[in-house]
Amino acid sequence: MLKKAFIFIVSCLCTLLIFTNLNNNHVNADTKTYNIGTDVTYPPFEFANKNNQYVGIDIDLMKAIAKEEGFKVNIRPIGFNSAVQSLQSGQIDGVIAGMAITDERKQKFDFSKPYYKTGFIMAVAKNSNITSLKQLRGKRVALKTGTAAANYALSLKDKYGFKTVTFDDSDNMYNDVVNGNSVACFEDIPVMQYAIQTGTKLKIVTKPAQSGYYGFAVMKGKNQELLHKFDDGLAKLKKNGGYDKIVNRYINQNTIAEQKKANENSNNEHTFIGLLKQNSGVFLNGLWKTIYLTILGIIGATIFGIIIGFLGVIPNKFAQGVSTTVIYIFRGLPLLVLALFIYNGIPSLTGTKIPAFIAGIITLTLNEGAYTAAFVKGGIEAVDKGQMEAARSLGLSFGKAMKKIILPQGIKIMVPSFVNQFIITLKDTSILSIIGILELTQTGKIIIARNLEGFKVWAIIGLMYLIVITVLTWISNYLQKKMNN
């Protein structure tokens, strides 16, 4: 049994590696298609419009350059911090996300020629009395993870004596200041100006500092052809007027006025019913992706967990040691850390890309599988040991005794735990938004980035989770009653 289990595990791993490599070969076969990472919400450079399609200066510029230079791009809105990590691990080919060109970043990345001027400013709530950095002493300041504006703020932290809190996206950072949890935030001036002009209740109180430029980034020494194409395309767009057309599309006064009016007067999308009508398709797509992830994850976790759980009850010390170690490691690792390690850590070590969806399934399989293994092992061990001894004394082999006597009783103990693990897996899929998987939680972030209706959107998403979990709980209770009859 140990040998068969070992062969099965190796076969599964080999199949997964073959699938991953085939996927990579398919992507690499078309050398003119590049995966480009960008932010989730950073208007006017990248944000989701009312149709939940990603638009903005960066998005349109990248697509226009790709068209001009004759290559294709796969835009992946995974958040600024995740995009930078994915670039470093080789999961994507470049990043365009309002990324300021700094000397520190030049040590790791190669940048294109600058395409937009920027600078860093401090903003506070509209009714705030804070007008200078000196007034920040002892107070909390909101920052966005991994940004140059955040680095600028951190360089001032000791001098002015303020505390900091970080967020993964701009909207949560702004809301933290608007709601009074933080007294100020630091942001790039064009982004903050656009946010204020379109209705965000903040005001700028400092002059731009450390003026610089945005650039398109690739890993140092890699994807030089893509970098040259970007520079050539940018030069052509500036010459033929395409660049100005793209920029003016998002920052001219008419566009800003329209966006502000939409934010203030679009009552249809600012009620619960309106939100559901406007975003029903997006909500359902997010829910379907969540359920799909859950089903594949629980199948993988069940197979993995049963194998590891059985290894823990086989009368073999090595097998038991393997089971105990695997359960200890994958139950001990936080799911977020495991997801980032698989998606970014392994590729940076091996040079082999792992698609985000595959990385998500592997993460769920290992994490949830460890818990499954624990209750499989516990369920079998809960059956009185005397029954195995009696079966063996009657001449039954270990395998037959397990199959005929122990497992039927152990399964009754395990079934409720299996259903509960399904529920836990469903909830854990929300963490996979960190690697850019567009499941229900990530869908909510995108919708909120446009309408700022955080309470209502999260209430709707929470209700969707509760409905699915309630159905699964009913199934669990039904199975328990059936097993007990």
C-alpha cells in the first residue's frame, strides 16, 4: 500500500508538472504575446469602468503600443505589489502601473523612456486642520504598499514622528483618511488630483516633492526586445498624436466632469438593488470562479489528504513520519504565505512559470489537504483498535481488515468533516485574490474601486457566501443524519 501511494503521489506531481510546462510552452510559442501586470485601481492610469472593463492611461497606452509594434499583450490587473513580485519571479514579462522610475528600482528593473511626469504629495480629509508635515507627529498616516510615494513617506517618518499603516490599493487608503482612521496619506500628484476632481473627499496640502517620471518596467537584463518595442511605440505615438489623445481621454476637463457626475448622481448603482442590477453578471462570474476553485481544490485536497492520512495509520514508521511531517508543515503555513510562495517563490527558484489558477489549486490542495489528512487519520484511529486486532487474528490481511471493517466505521466519523472542509475551502479561496485570481473577493474590490460603495458591496458578497455556506451546512446535516441511521 505504501508503494502504491508513493507511485500515485509521484504520478500526480508529474502530471501537474507536464500540464504546467505544456501551458508554458503554449504561451511561449507565441513570442509576440506578453503578460503585463498592472494595478487593480489607480485612476486615471488603471481602473474598471462601469462595464467592469479595465481602462486608463496605462492600459490604453500599452494596448496602443502593442498595436503599433505588432505584438499582443495579456493585461493582468493583480495589484501593484503583486505585479512587482510576479515580475521578479518571472511570472509576467513587464509592469505598467504608474510605476515611478527611482534609483533603487533601477537596481532590479530596466525602465522604458519616461511616459508621464509625477511627484509626491500629502493629502488630508477635506475638513482637516492639518496643513504641514510638522503636524503629523504622533498621528497615523496611510500608505499604499510598495509605492514610491510610500517610500518617500517612510523616509520622513522618523523626522516628523508619525506612524504608518499600509494598504494594497488606493481606494482603501483614501477611505482610511476620509473615515478618520488616518490623518493623511501620500500619493502621486496626478492620481490624487484625479481622485479629488472626481469626488474623493480629500485635499492636497503640500507641494509636489521628488518630481520624477513613470516608466514601463521589465526585469533587469530580460525582455529587452519588449522594452525596445515599448520605447519605439511610445515615440511613434507621441509623434502621431496618439499619446496626447490617450492622455486627454482621461484627464481633460470634460472627462473629469463626466466621471464626477457619474460618481455623484449615479444613484442607480448606489442602492443595493442598483448594485445587483448593474453588476449581477460580474457577481455571478466571481461566484462561479469561487465555486470552481473550491470544487477543484477540494478534489485535490481530498485525494492528497486521503493518501497522507492513510500513510499515518500504516504500520510503518517511515510512512507515519512522512504523514506527520506533511500535516505539520502545511497546516502550520498561513494560506497567504503558501500562495505567494507557490506563485512567486518557486518560479523565481526554478525559472518555470506557474499560472495563477494552477498556483491557486496547488495552494488549496496542500493547505486543505493537510487538514483533510488530519481528520482522515483521526477518523481511522477513532475506531477501536481491538477490531483491527480481531480481524488480523481471524487471518485477514491489513488491507482487507481496513477495507471491510475499519473504513466503513471511520467514514461515518469523517463525512461531516469532509463537508465542513468544503465550507472552509470555499472561504479560503478569497485569499487567492492576492495572486490575481478574479474570484468573488477580487470582484468586490474592482466594483468598489469604481463606486466606493464598500459597505453595500461587501454586504452583498457576504450574503452570497452565506447562502452557499448555508446550503453546504444543510448537506452536512443531512449526511450526518443518514450516516447515523
